[in-house]
Amino acid sequence: MVWVRLNAFGIATGEISSSRRTGQRLDRVLRVSVLIVILGIFALLAASGWIVLVAPIRRLVRYLAADDVGIRVGRSEVIRWADLREIRVETTAAGPWLEDFFLVLVAGGRRPVRIPDRLVPIVLPSVQRLPSFDNETFLRATGSAEKASFLCWTCQRGAAPCRPSR
């Protein structure tokens, strides 16, 4: 069998070799090239949002819960009802392939917690029982297709207890 040597750009260099080693080298180059193309396609899909890393969502699924004390967002992390300052919905323009909206819980002394749309039903019944929670704004926000932020509830100190009613 006769093999033609190719340079890095795939152009024949004029050297002809009949050795088996050259064929093996070309076979290896072809395999590496295919692997690079596959990795490139994977990177493009990940960058365009078709592939979403789900580790943070799995952690939330495992620990997310609402009870009389507050909203549990981790093994030992709890946002107490008394510490909760505001609840808003942040919408994205990403469409159906990525998260459409996030329920954002803002508590004093910590970073806001963003709960993705598919996990919101876990805490929504408790959140909706908060005094003066605006369900109309929540519904308008979940139907929005643009990037925006909708304030659904703020704790007004002295007006009513900042905890869900029973």
C-alpha cells in the first residue's frame, strides 16, 4: 500500500512512503481530528444553551423545602421568615431551552437566593401565603418573555408579621 504524507493543512508534501507506520500515523491524526471536531460541537452547544449543567439544581432539589421556620435551601442553610426582606421574579429572554424565570429570595445579611422556575412549586404555596404577596404580578412575571424583574412582595415592618399565614 502506498501512502502520501500530508502536512498540517492537509496538503500533500510530495513524499511518498510505503511504510505501515505512516498509515498508522495518518489514522491517529484522523482520530484526533474527529475528537477535536466533536469537542468543538459540544462546546458550541454548551455555549448556546442547549446543554445546561444541573449540579446546582440537583442540590436544590435535594434540600429545598418550606416550613414554619423558613425556606431551607441547603443542608444547613435556612432563610428564616423573619429575615426575609423581599421576593421578586427575574425573567430571562432565553426561551424554553434555558430557565425562563427565577424566584429571588432576598434576606438580610446574605446573598439573594435564586430558585429556578421548575423548582418554584416547592416553595410557592408558602410564599403565596405571605401577607400582601402580589399574585397578579407573579403571574404577569411568569408569562413575560423579556428580561425583567418583578417585585412580588416586601416585608413592611410593623404592619404585619413577615411569615405565611396558615
